[in-house]
Amino acid sequence: MPANEDYRPSRAFASLGNTFSDPVDAARFPKHILRFRNDRAAQTVGLADLTDDEWITHFGHFQSLPDGMDGPRAIRYHGHQFRHYNPDLGDGRGFLFAQMHAQDGRLLDLSTKGSGTTPYSRAGDGRLTLKGAVREVLAAALLEARGVSTSKAFSLIETGEQLMRGDEPSPTRSAALVRLSHSHLRFGVFQRHAFHRDADAIQTLIDHVAEHYIPEIATAEDRATAMLTHAVANMARLTAQWMAAGFVHGVLNTDNVTVMGESFDYGPYRFLPHFEPGFTAAYFDHSGLYAYGRQPEAAFWNCRALASTLSLVTSQEALIEVLHGFENAYQSALRDAVFARLGILPSGDADRDLDFVRDTYSMLERTKTPWEPFFFQCFGGKGRSEDVEWNVAFEGYEPDKPNRLDGIETPCDLLYEEIESIWAAISERDDWTLFEQKLSEIETLRVALS
């Protein structure tokens, strides 16, 4: 591997020992076909100089990076799945592969999906379908472009196995995915140790967060409450960004959200065709628990679950007080996210701005205006909705760099039908053209909005 001064490896999580993770071995795959590498993300952690062969060595065979972790580690966690507690979770088809510091100083993780079985695989084969990997690459790219705090799809390697799945045509092709994320400290990591009544382990995790992720809580008299304050704010912000992006995560279990509030693990996600509060992403979400309009409720429920685990090390009263701040944090973040999506500046009158956001959603629900075309047409105040009342509410708001979308002729969306078309070309003809074109279109949008 070429020396690069921007590559700064870390063993921070591995140093916590076997209380929090287990050493595991990566699967051995019959093939390693590099389908996607994120050189922009790799540049931020000093890995962009890898040749394709070196890339496959590290992210297909999972040979350890220089001076990094001694080997992969499966993180231990529990979680509520559709609000039913499951103590049999943990990294079942992925592992933490490496940690390193980005150029901005943040500690980042490289973790996997589809890299083989672990002690937590249960009856699973530890593999990932190529279609699932393609979907995740696309989701992460578009979410980033739309202003959502998200993990980055780092690498996609097709692995040459035929997988049997009950929810899609089988046999189907396999892949190993690597994602770059700002911490994989899920709420469920804390829940596991609360389940075992291990207050020392919970305090160790809190201290770990203070040392490596939220240094401003290091001097707090009550680190647990200070950490929850950040987690609640992060979760409120992320949820608001999802809502403004028209994104439905689909599986908002406590093992799928993190303390740092970065979106990750895109399974049965969907983007809204139009505003519909009851729109669900997962075919198995029969009650609509994680429907688009219920995502703020789900996020708050998860924050309550995290607070419950922290009650082993601090007072419930202090934690409850922090939870009371979720709603205001969410409303403020939603205002910021919607204004950013519309490319306009807030008026400075918080009540007026929140009314404007409510009016926007009411209009979208009433008219069933296509979601992404609406935000594209109205960006920077250039266009107007057909709804006269909403146009009146729009008056008086100044554009924020209104020319940023000049040269982009059509909205950049990622609806279910388009994903299916992209996959059909890959599945039927091994034609990756549509996939590559979509990523190029998304990148053009990201650059324009950045």
C-alpha cells in the first residue's frame, strides 16, 4: 500500500476488548469483481492511492490495513425490532474492519455488509445480495446530495456466489459492501450491556464517546446526560433531514440508529413519489410503524430506549429532562432542512418560518404534487406551485444562491421503479451503464448543492 500522510489508522474501538466485540474471520469468496469504489471518500482517509488490486486485497479479501486493527471484529449489540426486544442480535453479516481519522480529525469506521458469518449470524449465511449492495450505494449517494447526514458507500465488490432469498428471485448474485461512517455505536450497543446490568460497560462506552467523538462532554459532571443531549439532538436533526429529503428508512429499530446521528444500513428504503404520511418502505411493516409520517415518533421512541439504558449510571430525572428537548430540536431542524431543500433563507421569525414549513407540507398533502419535482421547480424561489395560498406564504423569502441548479434540467429522483430498471440491466445483461449514469447524475446534484 502506498504511503500517504493522510492515512491515520486507529484501534480505538478494538482497544476496548472482547466485552464489546468479537474477533472474526472474513469469508473466502470465489470471485472478487470490483464494481464501485468511492475515491472521493477514500481521499478523506488517505486511501485513494490504492490500486484496484490493492483495493480488492483490503476490501474483498479483508487483509488488514497497515498499522490498523489486527483483524475484523463483530460488534456486540441488542435492540428493539419493531419495538420488541431482541437479545440475539449483533453483527451477523458484517464487522468493523478498520478505523482511521479523516482529514477533518473525525474518527471514522470502515465496516462491512455481506462479509461472512459471525457468532451473531444465527441461521443467516452472512452474505449480501448484489441487488442490496447496489441499492445501498445509490441511497447513500442521493441522501448525501439531498443534505442528509449519511454513511458513505465506500466499496462494492461482487463475490461470485449464488444466494437463495425468499423475498426476491433466486438464486441471485452476491456482494461484499464496505461503508465509511462516523461511528457505529448503535443505541443497541448500550442496550446490550443494560440488559446484562453492566453499568461499568455502559460507563466505558460513554467515556469512549467522550474521548473519540464528543470531546465537549469530557468535562461534564454528568457525562451520561451530556451524551444523551447530543444523541437526542443528532437524532432530531437526522430525522428532520429524512423528512425534508422525502426518505423512508423502513426499519428504524434501535440497532439501526447511532449516537452520532448518521444514517446507515439501507435495506427496504423508499423515496416518496408524493407526500403521503402513511407511505411505508418495508413490505413486512404491516402496521405502518415506520411509515414516513411516523419517523419522528420512531426516532423519539428510540431516544427513550437509549435513555433507559443510561439510567443505570445517572438519574432518571436528568435523562427525562433531556428527552423533553426532542420536539423543539426536531422542529428547528426540520425548518432548516426544508429551507435548505427549497434554497431559501429563513426570515428570522421562528414562528413564521415554522408556519411556512407546515403550509408547505399541507399543500403537498392536499395537492399530491410529485415530491422531488416540487422542490426542484421551487428551488431558490424561481418557480411556483399551482397552489395560490402556498405561493402567498412563499412571498418575502430570499433565495440562497439561487443559481446553484443552473444547468441541471430535470429533478434527480430515485423512485422504486428506477431502481428496479437499474437492477434489471445488471441482472439480465450485466449492464452497469444505468447504475453509473445515475451515480453521475447524483454527483452533479451534490456538487451543485455543496
